[in-house]
Amino acid sequence: MIQKRIHSFDGLRGIAIFLVLLDHAKNTIHFKSEIWNLASIFIANSSLGVRLFFVLSGYLITLILLKEINASGIIDLKRFYVRRAIRLFPSLYCFIVVVFIINLIAHLNINAEQFIAAATFTWNYLGPFHNGSLRGTWFLGHLWTLSLEEQFYLLWPLILLLLGINKSRKLSFILILSMPIMRVGSYFLFPSVKGYLNMMLHTSIDSIMVGCLMAILTLFPVLSERIYKLKGFSIVILLIWPLFITPILDHLIRGYLISIGLTIDAIILGILIAWLHANPLSYANKLLSIPVIVYIGKISYSLYIWQQLFLTNDNTTISGIFPYNIGFSLLAGLASYYLIEKPCLKLKDSNKLSGLLGLNQ
């Protein structure tokens, strides 16, 4: 049985958005400090934050789909896609409209092609197929993550439905192992995609697929037993790798992260997430369930969407100056969560909406 809300997973989201916010705000922090310069390598890590979001998303979505398959033998694709749309679209399209208005007033150099890519979840393929300048990409650039997730949402339920659980498990394993090869091959064969290797579906789906695989492994006790029985010391050792070892290796070895580093981190995060889910009474779960961390995790989607307006030197108003920009990011995220996201989330379980869409038929 999947819990209605897993507080420690919200805690993970809180940590993930913290890593993203610090990394994005880094260029607006103008004081000089050797301690900060060193610490920022490890705690200002948007790549790790995003990968954590991805692995967790793959894990939870797959658990939901497996539960549905177990209960009814099928996946209600219409219901799944509508619920995903309710979850993602309102805050996203409100943000895009606001950026469009600001662009008209403040001339952010965002062109129509960029707005179309952001609105159609194709931003992660914009660069390789774009000719000319991509000025002004910062304000919509973070939407590559939503593009990748939406492409995953469109395909994964169909794959599970058509291939079945066993073949989907094998496919997820193959995709995870093949992504480093795809990234390295694309780097040398298609130079125009170098800056997008960690963004495109066909080169960077491994993080999400790790989450999917770990969720499927919950159905195979013999395969998952060793993960669930990991001791605290082993968990600490695993945690050290993405937090500290990966940034060091990426600094010392050119191309480490984009080749195998992303995949190794994702596998470790997947193991940690599966372990947390299987050990709800662990000290780690209690730590991640601290109310303030859980709360930040709950608003993390809205916070991620809106922070891009403030955590940049391109914003020359007070709302773009550190540390005020962190405060404005939080205020925008809170406003979006309570005024847009939370009211719309209530519709996901609304009988009225289900009736209107024919989801109960």
C-alpha cells in the first residue's frame, strides 16, 4: 500500500530544491570567502538536486502505476494524463504568461520560438535544432526539466501497459546502462548537442528510469532484500558519494559527470530512496520528516518554477539582489502554491471533475 503522503519524500524534495536554489543564486552572491567558495562546490549543486527530483519522480509514478495494474490489470491512461496535467500545467502556464508580459515590458530578449518550446515541453530539444542566438534563455531555461518529465509521462505508462512489468524492468535496466554510451557517443558525433546531453530524453532518461526500476524491484523481494537491509553505516557511505565524491571527481576529471557520473549518482539515489521507503521508522526518515523541511518540499514545485525570475544578475531590481532574491523566490513560490497549485491539486480527487471528464465511466 502506497501512503497518501510520504513525509520523508517531501523532505527529499526540500533538500533538492535547497541545492537548486543555492546553485542558481550563486552568481548573485558577491562576497569573497574561501570557505564559501569551497562549500558552494558541495551545497550549491543544482545537478544533484534535479537528479534527486527525477529519481523520486520515476519511483513514485511507477509505484502508482503498479498499484493500478495490481488492482485492475490495466492503466487508465486518460485519468493518468489528466491528473498529471492538473499537477503541472496551472503553475507552469501562469509563469509563462508572466514571463511573456515581463518580456514585453523589460525586453528580456526571449523570442517566440522559446515561448513555444517552453509551452510545448520541448525546451530540452530547442538548442540542437535552433539556428542563431538563444539570448534570454535563463528565464525559461529551467523548464527543460519539466520537458523531460512530461516526455517520460507520455511514454512510460504506455510501455508498462504494452510490455508488461517484466519486460519493462528489463528495458529500464538497459536504458540506464546505455545512457552513458549515448552521451559520450553524441558528444563526439553530434557537437551541436554538447550543451544538452544532460537534458534530452534519449541521452538523459537514466535518472528517471533508475526510480522506475527501483519501484519495480519492490515486486521482487529476492532482488530488493539486500537494499532494504542496508545498515546505517552503508547508507552514510552511499550518501557521501553524490554529495562529496562526485563534485570532486567532476572537478578533477573532465567529462566525468556527463559520462558516467550522472548515472552513478542516480543509482545511488535510487537505492537510498528505496531504502527510505522500506524503513519508515529509521532515523533518516525522522530527520527528513522535520516539519520545515517537509513544508519546503511540499511547495518545491512552485518554488522551482518561480525562482528563476529572481536568482539572476539579469534582474537588476531589489528582488534580484542576494539575499532578498531568496526571500522573493519564497514569496512567489508560496503565492503560486496557495493561489494556483493547491486549489488545482484538490481537483485531482474531485468527483465533479472525474464526472465531467468521464473518468468514472
